[in-house]
Amino acid sequence: MARRILYLLIEETDRELKSRALIAALAVDRGFDVVLAPQWTVWQNWSDLPPGLMLFKGNNSAQAVRMIEAKRHGHMVASIEEEALGIRDQRQLLRCYDGRVDAACDIFLANGQSQAEAIIERFPRTAGRVHVTGNPRIDLLKEEFLADVREEAAALRRKYGDFVLFNTNFSTINPRDYDALGCFDDCERVGLIDSKNPRDLDDFFTWCAWEQTNLTAIGGLIDDVRRRSPWPLIIRPHPTEELSTWNDTLDGLEGVRVIREGDHLAWTAAARLLVHPGCTTGVEALLLNTPSISLVVDDNPWHDLYLSNLVNPVVASTREAAAAILRFADGHDEISPRRADCLQKLDAHIATHPDTLATTEIVDVLAGLRCPDVDDLDIARLGKPRPVATTEGKIDLETFTPGHIGGLIATFGSKLGLREPVKVTEPAPQILHCAGRDPHRVGV
């Protein structure tokens, strides 16, 4: 009997694995066979993957080339733009969309109405193919899915007590794998920047200047507050930053610790207060109900690109930020009362669906497509792909396992009251196959 395969391509397990497991739980319940795989494994094994529906995590030039290849091998293509979750500026958002996705992608899943409008304005022919669904990563911030995060946060509070969390994101001037020039080359490689375009060059230098200003401001704020705060300061650099830079700079300073281990959501939930210079964690803090402030110390236009600077209270100087932190620590919370207004501002950019899940919206859209049908002999081909090397640090093979993924799916299924138990196997290295007890149900 006919079966349908939904391929969930993963670039970073830290960011995407849980959300893809949530999609898998609901998709199997709707009759799909689901395959989770690192995107590089899929891209190097086209001939050994039976045709299905492939959900790409982005739309840049690197992704567009692979979408075209997927279509050539008989797959349908859908995309969700993971890089856009924290962006509110439409021009910046559209950097993520290569011109070829207009023809190569069958369905675009948008985080919110603003993103949908930007896609349609840039690609008018996509008007009937863009769906405002929200993002499963936002579903995971709903209280019914936060038990593990809240438990880890409680453990962090027991260990560290009350603390102020500083999250940074300076991966252009302090990148983990190379220098700023290497970052520029990487941006050009995936189509975010065109070195022949003067405006793009100016944008890149503006970006670097924004990070340099923010780095100086955050450093000064840390040095000022640590001397006066009753709470320690914990600094968590972004995973794409070079950690040694922070360790070398802050090592030995009283009242300051640099820590990157653990789930960033648990750290955000555990903090008494989050301080950041425009990080997506500011949006997550809002949804986790953790008070958060954004440091915006000049008029660099790059500040206006980020959603967190719209939905978090903004402080305009290190002096103002220090005063706000110290007042908060003294029991004067001027941040939390503004939460309702901040949530209202979020609505146009991220659909939060109070009565349902973004994941349900996504699976409903995908289930309504005319996906290629396969049979049991096709499914057997999933045992043929060969593993390939992935970008260092992006795929955690200790969590990318049938046991871990199966546990996540079972937990999600239990919370959602799904009737279909899911079996997760690894027919080939880095290929995880998720199927229900009756795999021959299609589109139930």
C-alpha cells in the first residue's frame, strides 16, 4: 500500500532537533513516515532516498541549490526560515531568500504575517504557496512542553542562586571558526551578501560596527554592574562565538562567570534578569516570562533589524542599564509590567496560536499536499545512504539517536494525546526513520 515520506532536514541539533521531533510526532499521527537526517547526509545520498516531501530549514543560495536537486530527484519541497525567527526588518529577512527558491520551493512556511508579506512582495508568484504557520520552536516555549527546561532551570538556581544573565551574539567580529573576513566569505557563499554590491558591503561594515559598539557597551556594563550587584553575572556567549575571547577577558573578575554549557532555554528560564544587545533570546525570554532588557546605545540602523529590540524594554546607555539592573535587584521591577504590550508587538512577526500549535498548522499544510507515494520496497532504500562529515559542532551525534528522538516523540505524543505510538529506527547511519504502528495509513 502507498506511504508518504516527510524528510526533516537538520542543520543544527541544538536549535532544531526538539522542534523537528515535535513535527515528527504529529506527522506520524497523520500517516507520514518521517525521516530525520543531517542536511548534508541527504544532499550526498539523493539516489538512495525514495521520493517524498522535504522540509528545508532555510532558503539561502546553499539551500536553493539543494532544493533544485531535490526536485530533480522527484521530491516536493517545503521550507521554513529558521534564520528569520529573530528578524523584523523585511529587507534583512529577504537576504535569506535566494531568487531561485521562487521556482524550487513548493510551499513556504512563514513565522508571521510580516514575513509572509515580505516573501509575496519579493516573489509575487508564491502568493498561494505562502502559509502563516508560526514556528515549532515557539510551541516548545509553551508551558506544557517546558517541564524539562523548568527542572533544569531549578537545578541551575540551586547551584548558582539568583543571577543576572548576559547573552551575547558577536559572531561576525568574534567568530568561532575564523575571523571577520572569513565570516564575510561565508555570508557571500550562502548568498546573504554580494561583494559586488556597494550597499551589501556597506551593510556588512555597519553590522561589524554594530557588534563592536555592542561589545564595548556590554563589556563596560559588566565591569560596572559586577561591582555593585548583589547577584553574580553569568555571561553566555553565542555558540558561534569564540569562547576563549570571553574567558581570556573576564577570567578572574569577581562576580563574573563565563558559562556556555547546558540548554540556553534553561539558563534563560533560571535567570532573574536577562540583559542582551539584540539577541533572539530576548524573544524567548519574553515567552518564558523572564524579565529582559535590550541594550541599544547608539543610532546604528542595525538595531532596528532585530525583533528582540522591539519586544523587550530598551535601555539607551550603559548608565541607564546599570541603574535598571540595580533597581530590579532591589525589588523595583519596572520591566515585567510592560510584558502585555511587548507580546502585542510580537504578534505580527510570530504567530503564537493561543488555541493550537504552530506545529499543527505546519502538519496540516504538509498533509494537504499531493506528496509522492512510495511502497515498502522504496522504504527499504533508507538503509543504503552513507554517512557524511557534518560541519563541526552542528550535529550532536550523542543526541541524534533513535533512543533520544524516540523518547522526545513519545513525550510529545503523550502530552498531545496522540493515539499512534511511534517506532524510531536507524536503517543507516544518520538516517532516523519514524513510523507508526500501522505505516500503511496515508493522510488520515
